[in-house]
Amino acid sequence: MNAQIPNTPEEILRLSSLREILGGFSHDMNQPLHASLMAAHILELKLDKLSILAEDRRFLAERVDIITNHIRKAANMVEGLRSFAKGESPPTDRAHLAALFARVYSLMARQFAARGITVKHRHIGSGSFTVDDPVFVETALTLSLAYSRDLLTKASKRLGENQPDDSNVLDVQTITENDRGVIELAWDIGEHEPAYYLDPLANDLHRALQLLEQRGGSFSISADGLSVTFAR
């Protein structure tokens, strides 16, 4: 992995300053995004009054709708970055494990797409489990996703044309029960030697998972997946 958990006061201060910069960046970005969104709405109103063919009107309306949707996605991503960088806890109704995963993944989705990795997520369970420390859980989810991303990327380069058809797929399951929540990340890259996959855990993910164990959670790693359990 490229990132490391900060070990020195200087690194911690650097992250604190980065958090402040991201907060200001999101505020600055929201202004032009809001102005662009308002402009798109004005275009929609103008289209209704133009004397043009219905086919042309429909074509232009579809394009304006595409622009509007992309602006909204960008605004949501910027707000997510601001909230994540500030370490803000989500509302209680969003402290569900599946919701936390969705929030983290929304900030990392383009990283997976750029590497040709397909992420499939499903949720199992209807228990009342909610996360007590959502900020820590989001950190663990981020590092778990980053580990999976890097692992699949390295495997894809190493296997080349010999890689299995589904080797660039990350299957994610969030499972909730009354007293625990589990996230399982699974992959199939045609290798079955766990030692190869344990090596990257010596860095930031390993330390985060050690903290998890101190909080009553657990984890397991194998050649074909990573499972992380959060206890109430």
C-alpha cells in the first residue's frame, strides 16, 4: 500500500492541515457547482418556451438532464469528502454498516473503475446492529477497500492474459446481526498461497485491524478474501 498511518507528530499535523484544506476546498467547489446547477435549471425553463421541434426539444432536455445529474453527483462527492475529512459522524440512521460502506465506496468508486475493477455489493441481515464509532469503522472500510484495490491491480498485472474472467471483480457483503456487523471482501485471482497476501498487511491495514481487535472485533485474511467483524 502507498499510504501509511501517521507515526510522528509531524505526520499527524500534516493530516490535520490537509483536513482543513479539504474543508475549504469543498466549500469553494460547492459555490461554482451550485451556480452551474442553477444555470441548468434556467436552461430547462428556457427550453419550455423555445419554438423548436419536439424532437429537438427532447434531445436538448436529455442533455441538460445529463449535465444536471453529473453536477449533483459532483456536489455529493465534494460534500462527502468534506464530511469524511472532518471526521464527522453520520446521522444515527446512517450508522448502519451498509450505509457506511456505501458512503466510503462512493468516494473511492472512480479508483476502482479506472483500474477496470467491478465492485458488487449486497447486504444480508435485518438486525438492529448499528456502529458505535462510525468514524473508526469508515477508516477500517477505507483501508480494506484500498487493500483489495491494490491486490487486484497487482494480480491483474502479474497474471496478464492468463487471469480468470472474474479476477477483476470484488464481491462485497455487509452482514448485520443484533450484536455484530461483518464486511466480507472476496476475490478470485487464481492464486492459493496465503503468504503472498499477508505481506501487505504489515502496513496500515494491519495496524487498523489490530486496533479493531482491541475494540472487541476480529478479522481474517486468506488467498481469496478479507473478513472484518465489528462488535457492538
